[in-house]
Amino acid sequence: MDLNDTPDIRVILVEDETDVRLGCTQALELEGFGVDGFGSVEEARHLVVPGVAACVLADVRLPGLSGAEWLPQVRVIDPDLPVILVTGHGDIAMAVRAMRDGAYDFIEKPFTSERLVSVVRRALDKRRLTLQVRELRDHLESWHGIQSVLVGRSPEMARIRRNVLTLAATPADVVIYGETGTGKELVARCLHDHSDRRRGNFVALNCGGLPENLAEAELFGHEMGAFTGAARSRVGKFEHASGGTLFLDEIESMSMAVQVKLLRTLQERSIERIGSNKSIAVDCRVVAASKEDLKALSEAQKFRADLYYRLGVAFIELPSLRDRREDIPLLFEHFSFLAAARFQRAAPALTREQLSELLAHSWPGNVRELHNVADRFVLGLVDDGAGLISDAHRSPAHLHEQTERFERTVITEELRRHKGDVAQAAKALGVPKQTFYDKVKRLKVPVEMIRGHRH
């Protein structure tokens, strides 16, 4: 599906010569573009409103207000609306000045149909992307609460947000599963922030990066002189998290010896600092995260089964980014806005080719990798003509897989634009209704969920 094939993105054509206007209209309509033709600016100006899905193609010299004089007025109404000026041979200097003043491009008479179509195609591509960015920005700004943190419109993300809010209202310990970079700590923070423990501390500990000989002291604390180097008493993570939430990331890497002590703490909700015989009550919720299936590890005797069953009260499984590709444009825009604010730079617009590249990549690093790419994009660290993703990290995918991913994303976005109306979406994409229905079913596009968010 080519962005410029969408029939609701139109060309506002202003040309006083009837034959030229008719010729331009026919050439553009043969390429599938909708055209609204007028003989003067005064007749056409009512169509130029903020956010109009169109580009303007106007002659420099017109009766009444000229195209060159109309340009600054158009830019006041919508500075991102592409304006293409049609010039005679003697108007080239004027057209160059207009380009400096914000015109998108100019075409010199006489011109071929191919030249006309090429320039208009690029202008409409640019306009479509601009409008998509605006829609995404408005969507992000309208979100609040958990939607503004766990960003995504896919069914998977809707399910996760529901589960998080349901579990946040309970004291149950939770295990979060997901590949590296899927946002396990972000989900853990949401569980904390939306619970009645939010006024307490959220304490995170990466078990994978913790030497075994220090794990016990980190978790339970120690008294002064308990071991060589213990120059003073220290509160452990459990005590610090009392009244709040303790997040244990990569719990699958915790040694068996520490697992035994963790199990006892979870059962008794009390700890003893190293070097002390005093029992200290702790009241914290434990949220654990793992890249691997803890039940399978326990069956393989690589993780304590009793600890698994003690922790495994409630589970949240996070999908990989490649399993929710329809969220990629929204997430990339979200991360670009964050990067623009952090680096105090403008967030550039994605090209159609760059968006296709994002959708085709398999994202082994998941959301974290996408965030990194967005940062580099805003910082301008992408060379002209180069892809967003470096060759070293680019992952091949079968053509069939790439096609299905792209089709699913395009169909989902078109349904969202038409408020879940399948017939209208099929018409907009130029696909027979039955074929469209078959694709929706095969690609598992969430039509009912899209309809449920029409407001």
C-alpha cells in the first residue's frame, strides 16, 4: 500500500488557463490522485484550513491574488501544508524566492506529466506523514495515567494495562516474564505507582549483576563488623522497600543458596541482618522478573520449585516488539518527543522508507532498542541515504513475514482512521470487501477493539 494512493489526500489545483487546468487534472487523476480544480485563489481558499489532507498546486501568476502572494497566507494557516508553484520561464527568480519563503517546490512550464506527478507524489507523501505525526502527537498528549507510561494501541498492550491495574489493587506478589528490553521494570513501576503502596519506596535490584558473596548483604543488610569491610551498619533492600515494592530483576540468575533465604523471608515477612540475631518485620510487595520460564527451570532443578510456587501467584507476560508491530510508529514517535525534549532539538519527521524499515526490523533488543534508535534519529546520527538501523544490527526476515507485518499495520491504521468501519477501510485501501475481510481474519486484526475506541 503506497501512502500516496489513499484517495482522501487530495490536490488543490489553482490554474486560470482552462486547458492547462484540465490537462493537469487528467494527468493526476490517471495516477489515482483526487483533484479539486479552481481558476483563482479566491475560489480555492476556503479549502485551505489547518490540517487539510491535501497539497496545493498553484500558478505563480493568477488573476486577483497570485500564487506567490497566497503562499505566506497559506503558511500562516498551516505552515506544514506543501505548496507547489507553477512558473513560466520568466518567473524562475520569483519561484526561488518563494522556495526560500517556504514553498515546497516549483514546476516550470512547459512540463511533462511525469514531472508533475513526481513532484505531487512527493508532496502528498510528505503531507501524509506530517498528518500521521500530528495524529500520533495528539493521541499521546490525550493519554494520561497508565496509558502514558505503557504506550501502545495493540490488543497485547491493552491486556497488560488491564492486568497491571487489576493486580495493583491487590497485595499479591507478581512475576513478570519477557525478553530483554520489553519493559519489565516499567511494568513493575506501574504496579507500584497504581497501588496503595505508591507512597513507599520502589526498590530495584538486578540479581544478574550481583556477585553471590554480596547478594545476601544487599537483600538483608548487615551490622557493623559483620564481615571484613563492614565499617558501619547497612539497611538491606527488603528493609528499604518496607511499605513499598521490591523489584527483583533477572531472578532466574539468583544462586540456590540465596534462593533459600529469599523463600524464608517471603514466608515469614521478616529478615535478619548479617551479624544480627534480631528479627525485623518487613512489609513489602515483591515483584520478580525473568527472561526464562521459572517453572521449566524448577522442573530442570535450576530454580527452587518451592520458591517458584511461593512467588508464582500472579503472572504478567510481556510480548516482544516484533509481536506488536502496530505499536512501533506510536512508540517511535513517543520516544522521539522525549528525546527532543531531553536534547533540546526538534524531532524530525520520518520518511516513508524509514517507517517501512522500522516495521520490517525484528527488534532483538525490543523496546529498549527502538528507544535507542529514536534517540540517535533525533540527534541526527543517521547519515543521509543510510538506514535508521545500522547494518550490524539489521536482521533479515522472510519476504512473507515482512509482507504480513506491513499489511497488518496498514490495515489496522486504516480501520482506526475509519473508526472500525470495515467497508470504508476496504474502499480506502482499494481492496474488495471480501478480500479485506479475509485479510483481517488471517492477520488477526483487532476490529472489535478498534471499534471500542472510536471515541
